[in-house]
Amino acid sequence: MFSKSCKYAMRAVLYLALNGNEEKKLGVKEIADELNVPKHFLAKLLQQLSKNQLISSTKGPSGGFYLNDQNKETSLRKVVETIDGPEVFNTCILGLPVCSSENPCPLHFKALEYREGLLEVVEGKKIEELARRIKDENLTI
Amino acid sequence: MFSKSCKYAMRAVLYLALNGNEEKKLGVKEIADELNVPKHFLAKLLQQLSKNQLISSTKGPSGGFYLNDQNKETSLRKVVETIDGPEVFNTCILGLPVCSSENPCPLHFKALEYREGLLEVVEGKKIEELARRIKDENLTI
DNA sequence: GTAATAAAAGACAAAAAGGTCTTTTATTAT
DNA sequence: ATAATAAAAGACCTTTTTGTCTTTTATTAC
Ligand code: FES
Ligand code: FES
């Protein structure tokens, strides 16, 4: 479904929400180690998210990545859209050049429904709320 | 969602259902040209499907690919599973090494629902039925 | 202002996916 | 039998994705 990059990015954002805050910024090393993800590769993803203001960062000693209040309000959907591009949610499931109800493929209408489901998966909750649930229900990231 | 290979394969199977039959076998060239898909690349996909008995083929003059009665009964799900592997339907959406309700990721339960939706998209109808709908409703493949 | 720190940036390398071309094998029509 | 045909098989190339390593830039603590 989503690219590996995208999955790494989503998990990293959740890790930030769970383990860091404006006072306790986290370095790439920690995040990468904890999530078992290639460090330098993750670094680039975080830079990309940072550039797109989905996460925040500061350089230098005691610097690192963190989520500011605005960042916590975003959904994983935005993460997906920044890393994999917004088209992941509206390309034809059969690979036709355009997906439209005017010129639909045989799976189009069913696919629309399923897409709703997928959107809800990544858009249903804010990062903040997800983090709370992860804590409360002891989930894995 | 699905790989390019997989999309090519699904469309090719539908094309076979629509335009060919045991008496009128179709060559790779025709299919590739009509679907705008790289010919030799498609050839390999068709071979793979053939080997897995999702489609049928014969060599030599007036040979080609076609669907026998059994083939028409299958669903696109089998095509997907042959080309992309069965795991596309049960890997963790966050990329965790295992997806299970015992050790779920934060998106797991929502993801299960969406997966149902996806399965229905590719499993809801037999090839045969899909072909009929494509004809009746003048859909694009 | 200097040294240490950590992100940003960029150059490369490896692996996987996607794509092309050629040779071999089976089939069939003559 | 022979020639023509079309799938099967396999060698090879290209692009994209994933991953590594090094250098630069900004920040902060001293
Ligand atoms: S046209 Fe294929 S999913 Fe919309
Ligand atoms: S554990 Fe992540 S989707 Fe099941």
C-alpha cells in the first residue's frame, strides 16, 4: 500500500508524539534505533517532513526533532501525502491513466468505497489522539 | 496499492475475458497494443498467470492466450496474489514485521476494516461477471 | 569566540521494479 | 517433413526505491 519511506515516516512521527516534546527533542539516532529503521534514510524523511512543517526541528546541542502544538494537530494523512504524494488516494486501482466516475474502470465504484475506508484509517485521528491511544492501549509502533 | 505488474495482469485477464475465447485465442501483441502496455513485459506476466492456471495458452499458429471455463470462474484476487504475492492483503499498514490483533499497531483495527473493503473490490465478482458488466455498462479497461 | 553538537545537504551504492531484446520450444497448417 | 507461428525462457538494460557515507551549516554551552 504505502511505500517503505512512508511507513518509516508515519512511525517516526508517532514516536515523536509519544517520546518527545518541545523541551525534550529527539535525535535521528534515537528514533532510528528504536524503530529499527536505517538512520540516514530516516534523516532525509524527517527533513522532508520538517520542510513541510509536519514536524519541527532545531540544530545544535540539545537540538533534534519534536512536534509543536500545530504539528500535533495534523493527521497521518498529511504525512502520507508529503512522502508518497497525494495521488496515492485517487489513482485508478487498475492503473488507468485517469480515475473518474465519468470514464470508470470496472472496479471504480467499489474502489471509491474502499478508499473512503483507507482515508479514514489515516485521517480519523490527530497525531495527538493516536499517541494517547497508543499509550492507553499499549500499542506497538 | 498494487504494483504496475499486477495492474497490467488484471487488465490483461479482463481483456481476455472480453475479447477472446477457446476458439479465438489472443496473442501478446494484440493485448499489449490494445492495453498500451509493454509487450515483452506483459508476456512474462501472462506466462506467470498461465503457469499458475489462471489463464490458458497454446503455442504455435493460431495459438495464444485464452480463458477456459475454469479460468473464467476465478477472481481478480487470485491474479493479485499470483503477481504481487498473497501478503499484500495482510501486511501491517505501518510496516511492522507482523500484523496481528495480539500485538496491533495503532492503525490495525481500522486497517482490518479497510482491508475487507479492498478484498471485496478484487474478490466480489468472478472474471466472467466482471466481463459482462464491462460490456453492459461500457466500462474501460 | 570556540568547541561540541545535531540537523541539512549532497554524493554514492545496492536492491528492486520495470522494461527490452534474443533464443528456444512447441504447435499446426501446408 | 517443412516452414511458419506464437508462447516460453532467459540474458540484459533502465529507472526507481531504498540505503550509506561524508561534508556543510546552524545552534548552544562554555
Ligand atoms: S477508474 Fe479505476 S478506480 Fe477509478
Ligand atoms: S498491526 Fe499494523 S495493520 Fe495490523
